[in-house]
Amino acid sequence: MLERELAKGPVAHGWPDQTWTLSRVKTLVGRRFHKSYIVQGVAALLKRHGWSCQVPPSGR
């Protein structure tokens, strides 16, 4: 299930930090579920699952 994989965090899937990006989720979906999405399709998929886009605060 996608939510379970996202909950593990990006580091658990091999990325160096805990930031999910649409590109990373796209790669995760391809690796784990053998499905191909474009980035806009990933955004729509996440929205349907109740996830929202967030912009991290800028470092000052």
C-alpha cells in the first residue's frame, strides 16, 4: 500500500534526507508497484489519497 511505503520515509527507500518530492514518489511507485506515472499524475494520486503539497520553511 502506498501510504505504508510513504510512512517509512524517504531514507528507508534510499534517499539521503527525509523530504518526499513528487519525483521521489514517482520513482517509489515505479520500483514498488511497477507502475509508471508522470509527475503530474503522482500529484493527482497523492491528492486522491489525502496528501497535500507542502513547502519547507526557508532557512534564514
